[in-house]
Amino acid sequence: MDAVPTPADAAADAASTALLTDRYELTMLQAALRSGAARRRSVFEVFTRRLPEGRRYGVVAGTGRVLDAVEAFRFTAPQLDWLSDQQIVDDSTLAWLADYRFGGDIRGYGEGECYFPGSPVMVVEGSFAEAVILETVILSILNYDSAIAAAASRMSAAAGGRPLIEMGARRAHEQAAVSASRAAYVAGFAATSDLQAGFRYGIPTAGTSAHAFTLLHDSERDAFTAQIESMGRGTTLLIDTYDLGEAVRTAIEVAGTELGAVRIDSGDLLMLAHRVRRQLDELGAEKTRITVTSDLDEYAIAALGTAPVDGYGVGTSLVTGSGQPTCAMVYKLVARSTSDDPDSPLIPVEKRSAGAKSSRGGRKWSARRLDADGVAEAEVVGTGTVPPELADRQLQIPLVLAGRTVGREPLADARARHLRSREQLPMSATQLSKGDPVIPTEYPTG
Amino acid sequence: MDAVPTPADAAADAASTALLTDRYELTMLQAALRSGAARRRSVFEVFTRRLPEGRRYGVVAGTGRVLDAVEAFRFTAPQLDWLSDQQIVDDSTLAWLADYRFGGDIRGYGEGECYFPGSPVMVVEGSFAEAVILETVILSILNYDSAIAAAASRMSAAAGGRPLIEMGARRAHEQAAVSASRAAYVAGFAATSDLQAGFRYGIPTAGTSAHAFTLLHDSERDAFTAQIESMGRGTTLLIDTYDLGEAVRTAIEVAGTELGAVRIDSGDLLMLAHRVRRQLDELGAEKTRITVTSDLDEYAIAALGTAPVDGYGVGTSLVTGSGQPTCAMVYKLVARSTSDDPDSPLIPVEKRSAGAKSSRGGRKWSARRLDADGVAEAEVVGTGTVPPELADRQLQIPLVLAGRTVGREPLADARARHLRSREQLPMSATQLSKGDPVIPTEYPTG
């Protein structure tokens, strides 16, 4: 292998997800290749033992990104050289990695679907070797994106029909922020401030202006004038740099009553929204909208429900999952073939030692049972045959078959699925107060 | 809409940081280019108004990544085409962006340095145009990396001299995880499980094995044998899949008393560590080390201080900042030239409307004042001339001069700086209980 990386190598490294992997995946692989057990057909299941405290439902997000990551899970020459130099795995393992491409099956919940404790949100099936090494990157994506989507879903429910703009990039890792925009869009946000999220995923982008822009100019009037001249009267002026009442007067003097919107970014938003609305109306700017930002979370959004507010910008609490910045999804071996012959029958396996970390063996199906009114009443998770009455309520869909991606879909479909899924839950699902999962998970026996 | 990224897109994304930017940066730029104010010399300061609740110090991390990001802040043709198609900015702004490369100065706290409320941890100076558009990516990096480093520093202090392994990749965005490993290493962690962090930054990597590996085999003995045959006796065996006592016996039978280590990943770690230590000693494996993992945070690590534990693996709580997944760093215009002539004098500017969000105008220096014993007693932040007695205690170092990066350093230097900086704080800095910042921030007048 060539030790000097070429531009093509650099591009390949950037595109490869293969090292977004814990070291032990590769050393387990090496040991299993040597013992022969690497050939055993294996079923790994992604699930969570519990929802974050007080949350009533979870939201699967990141599925589409998992499909990209699995396709890009190829080891480049510089990566293999590095693994060799570091003596992380031996030569025969390196040779195996050099040819790696996932050839198994992945099924899972459609992106945007709600989930509950025990829901088998993704199932990866293949040889132990090909499936075990995907653990870290799959969990990274699902745990982060689903945490953001869960928070976004609560916020979008709290906002009623008012639009939410995701603007948290500055409070999250720069790449995580892009994925956060995507997850928020799946869970009901209307737009993002993050240009990369617009560029990469086609999410609508939006923005206003910052205090720096006002401070840059000799007066607020100069700043507003500059913005209107450049962006037109439909723009959003930021009105809380100096005095709010004066800013509103200046804004309408400069822009006229056709001004698109004003943004309030500090202070008692509930009171200020009322005051600014009244002032705008008195000035004849009845159609000028009010956008509020400033440390909003789902509770603050709900509290502003009766305020004359037309849209919300949400930053920190969105990109940090509103107190729950990750999910507790795990990737567990639940079944494997009985011998190194991959055609031998599958048997369920499970960890037995510690109660809280035990798992249920066996490859699972799941379905959401509805009551007579079409409202969800249970998450049913089982092994074996699906009862006929649940056959058309199954939640897993094919994502990858024999290594071929079959589950790719437009982001709009995930967004629509989330809304459908949430609307089918009991209404208390979107209560913001702490509670138990809004439907129980049932494990039918026999 | 819904475009699927290709490997080439991913490579282009990785090469450019220019769209890791909020839309409003570019629209403010357009308006300022049009009004002429874009030429005004501007000083932007990164600081935080407060530490996360109860924290006694912060840790600057990500500085080196900021330098990379600023160098990579170039707009590619596909990005410019997209900005044009989306009508985000006009043609003259696009032309300006096409030629963009930062030509100003950046000073800041050395990576690893501790910081306090008001510390000017980074100062970006240039034309308004060239400096304003770096806001989002600089804050993303510093806010995330510093949050992780702050948590990691508390954990490394709590661990005393025992080594900490970062193993949280699966609980964080896959790229954030790599940066988290880096930040943890700066703040005292010994190694990471994340191969990409090893590959990209040269951080030592480490790993053990997972329950899946044991469950894959027909017996725990088979699994241990396979691991020992592949990895040698120095490896770490995971002993809590079935029965701990049996597993320890089997481990020593298979590996002999030269077994490197065992890992306990569930249960009452304090009790189990004592029990396993005793059993290992009775079996003659007195040098076999014990590593514990399982939802550890700084409190759990401190509680295990008297346990016979040789190392800690930390996951979720590290990558989520142990309850504080972001910092509240902001990027504020604090001074600008008085007119569109960039050579006109700088004047301080500050937002005035809302108390909690107000800022102090003026370009600032800062220094850490020590007492007679060499212990830090205040963070001194001022404008104007640095008092001579503080001249050699200044905290900002040059990072970029006239667009040229001058502040790059090996990661080991940041790691050493953090240790030095933390050791200079009053000892109560590393108390884990909630408290005020361990030293006050002083703003001398006149």
C-alpha cells in the first residue's frame, strides 16, 4: 500500500465511515475469525430498555443516515495502513476488512416512527463478522438523531401549528448540528438556520439578523435601513438591541407597514410579545409577524401559546435534546446459528447476569395494536409467528436486503410518518409533564 | 429536496467548513457589503456570561479544530451554486464569498486553559465581513469541545491517577464522538475506544470485548479461549455475561495468572470490584487488573476511589458533558471602527436592552492573578493597557496573524497546559459538589 495519501485517498477517508468504530469491534472480529465463530449467522437488535425519564414516547430518527453510513463502511488504504501500523488487528483480519462490504439484511422502524421501551427499532442480520462491526456507527446515529427528534416532536406539538425554526448550530458540534436540523425537520420543524443542512438535505433555511449587525452601524435606523435595502421589506428585523419600543417605531418608519417580521431575543417574551403586537397594530403593521427566540424549550413554547407570536426559533434546547442529549439504544446479539455452519438453525441468546442490563433473546417482530377508535393501545413485541390480527400493524420495514439498500426514502416521507404516528397515540402522549410511556410494551407468550 | 449525498458530496463537505454557518451570517454580510459597513474593522469576542450551574471552572477545548475550520472556510463551486439557486444572497455577495479567505487576526486562550465567566477565550479581529461569517462554526466547535473537556477534567480529577478510557462514541453523533475523544484527551483521559480519533489525532486507542462476543460462542470458556488465542494473555476479558464468580475462575483457568485485566460492566461495581479482586488474588492473579464501566460519571468514579479498581471506561456521561452538553459561549461584536474607513479608530459597542444578555464593550485582555503561593486568585479582564504586574500572566496567545495560522500545536501541549492550569487553581476547584466559580472575574476600572 502507498504510504503517501493522495487527494483521492483524502476524499475516500472523508467519505468512509469505517473507523467510526470502537476498537473492540475489530479485535472481537479478529478473535472470531480465528475461532471460526465469525461465520455464525447472527441477529443484532437495536432497542432501548427505557425512555428518558418522564418521556412518553420516543421518535426514531437517523434511519436514512444509517443507510448512508452502512454503504460508506469501506476501509480505505490509509485506514488499513494505520490499523496495521498500530497493530490493532492482524494481517488476515486486515485482508478481510479490505474486502468488507455489508451483505446482510437490515429491517427497522421507518424513520419518524414513534417507539417505546423494548421496540426493536432496527434489526441487523448477517454473519457475526459483518454485523458486529456496524455496532458503533449505527448506535451513534440512532442515539443522537432520535434524541433530537424526541425533543423536536415535543416542541412541535407544543407549538400547535406555529412554525419552528431550528437555530442551534452554534450550541452543538458542527456536524452534529447538521444532523440535528435533519432530525428536527423529521419531527415537525419547518426550517433551519444551518446552511449545510439546507445544502445536504434540502431542508428549508431561514434567518433574521444578529445584534452585531445593529451594533456595527452608527444607529439602529442605519442598520434597519441597510437590511431593508438589501433584503427587502419582507425581512425580519431584530428589535431588542437597545429600546424595544423605539426599535418598533423605527422599524415601521424605515420599512413601512409591509415589514415582514420582527424578532425579540431577550426579556419577558410573553409580555413583550403582547406589547410589540399592540404597538405594531397601532402603527398599522397588522400583518407584521413576531418571531421570538431566546432559550426556548417545549415548556416555554407551550407557555407562549396564548401570546401573539407567529413563530419560534429554538436553539440550545433542541440540539441538546431538551435535557436528554442521547438515547439509551443498545445493539445486542439476540440470536445466532447453533454452529459455525451459517445454515444451522438460529437460537436465541441473552445476557443473564444483571437484572437491569438483561436482554430478551430471539429475533423479534413488533406491531402497534390499535383500539376500536384507531388509537394506539400497545406496542406488541414478540418472537415467532405474528398473530394474524397484527399482521398489517407491523412496524419493521425492509431497509437493506442482501447488502442492497431498499429503504431509502425522501425526508418528507419520514416527516409525514412521524406526524401520522404521533397522531395515532393517545392524546396524553404530547402532555409535557413527566409520565410513563403512553402505551405499554407487551410481550405475548407462546 | 431530499438529495442523497454521494461519496463525492461527503468529501466536498469534509473539505469545506463554509456552510457550517447560519443563514443570517450571509444575509447580514450582503446588507453590510451594500451599506459599506462591511469594511468596518471589527472585534468579535467569544466568552460566556456564566459557567454551567454549579461548575467551578471551564476548560477551553477545540482551539486546534477552530484553526483547521478557519483554514477550510472556503466556498466551493457547488456550494456557491446552491446559494445562488436558493437566492440566499445576491451575485455581488456570491462573488465576494468565492474569494473569501480570512485575512484577520485571532487571539485566544491556549487550548486546555481553564476559563471563567467573562474570560475572552477567543478574539477575532478583521473587517466585519470577514469576521462575522465565522461566528457559527467557531461557536459550534468551542461550545461542544469545551463542554466535553469540562466534564472530562472533573472525571480525571476524580480518578486520581487511575487511567480513564473514553468509550462514548455510541452515545454521541458519530463525528461529535471523534471530537469528544480529542477533548477528553486534552482534559486528562488516557485513551479512547474510537478508532477515528486515533487515526485522525493520534490519541491512544483501547478496547476490551462485548457481551455479544461471549454470547456468540457455545460457552463462556469457548469465548475466553478464542479471545486469548487471538489477543494474547494481556487482553481484558469481560466477565459479567453470566455468573461473575464462575467467569473469573474460567478466565484464570483459560488465561493463567498472567491475564491482563477483567472488565465488569454491570451491577454494584464497588462491591463486585472488591469481590473480584479477592477472588483474583486467591487464584494467584495478583497482577490482573480490574476495569469497570457502566454508566460512570465523575461522582461514580469518586465513589470508587477506595475500590480495588485499576481503570475506568466512561461513555455516555463523557460525550454528553455530564449533564452540561454545551457551553453558553457567545460571539459578540465588542468594538468596531467609527466609520467605513477601516483605519478610523475603534470604539467599544455593546447591547443594552436586557440585563441578562448585555455585554461589555471594548477589546479585552485577560490575565490570571496568582497569590504569593502561586495559586490563582482572580481572572482579571480589562480593556486598555495591561497593568505591568499582570503582563506575564496574560492568557491570550496569537493563533492567526493576518490570516496566517501561527497557533497550531501538538495535542500533547494542550493536555499539558490543562493539567498546569488546573493545578494552579485553588484546590476546591476539583470538588465535585456544586459551587461558584473557584476564582472571581475582576474588571479593573480606569
